[in-house]
Amino acid sequence: MRTSRLLVRSGLTVAAAALPLTLASGPAAARASGISVSTTGSTVSVATGSCTQINGSWGTAALLTGSQASFSQGRQVALSGTASGQSAAWSAVSPGTYTVVVMCSRGDTAGTQSVIVSAPSTPTISATASPSRGVMGGLGGAARDYGTVTMAVGGALVGAGAIAAAWFLRRRSKPYRL
């Protein structure tokens, strides 16, 4: 009984120790392929630093669909770049799952990686009714259009208020006058 509990505990310990190693090996295997594939809209691009230049050529990259089985069947693009990094790109790629294969000029494969190109999202345009006369600004002007009579009466009130304020201030400055 004690032996079986000990084995179960040690088995769990080994499993707990092996789990991070297993999870870490996934991305390491992807990095070991030697290529990096990315998509932007309908453009697929690949970058690598594994190839060397032979006779002016770095190598070739191919974009394979699911129905294509060999490198020669895919859309091929020559690699361009420098000794530290080479790249290639395909434009106007339709949505789907593809495999990118990079063959260096010396005949070896730099790497293979799958990529998913998603359909471009189209913005939704909705039409809204615009005001017939635009936005009316001013003090309260955005709420209602006032007529000429209302504006004249308002102007007269403001003028009368200004005259009354001036009279009051003048009278106050000279307290001996009536």
C-alpha cells in the first residue's frame, strides 16, 4: 500500500517536471525551422537567415496550397536580402491555409511552416441623415432658429440692460446726486 502511494506521488512529480519541458519544446521546434512567416491582409511574407548566397542567388521560397504536394507546384519567389537575413513576399493571396517552404541556393531546405490567411474585414458603412442647414452655433442657436423680431427684441433688452447698468454705476460713484 505504501509502495503504491509512493509510486503515485513520484509519478505526479515527474509529470509536473516534464510538463514545462514539453511546453517549451513546442515553440523551440517552431524556431528550429529557420524561417519566420507572417501575414498582413492578403500579403504573406517569409524571412530567414539560414541561406548563403551562391552565384548571386540566396534561394527560392514557395507558397503551397493544401492540394499542392511539391515545391515546384507552389508560387515561387526568389529570396532577396543580405547575409544576415533574406526575405520573400507574395501579394494578393486569397484566404486559406498555406504552407511556406524555403529552399536555399545550396539545395537544402531552410524551413517549412504553415500559415492561415484570413479574409479581409470590410468596414460597414451606414448612412445617416445630415442636418439640412448644418450645425447652428451660438448661444442657444443649436436648439432653435429664432426670427428677426425675436432677435430685435433680444438686442433691445441687452441694450437697455447695458444702459441701466451704466446709469446705476454712474449714480453709485456720486452718492450726493439723485
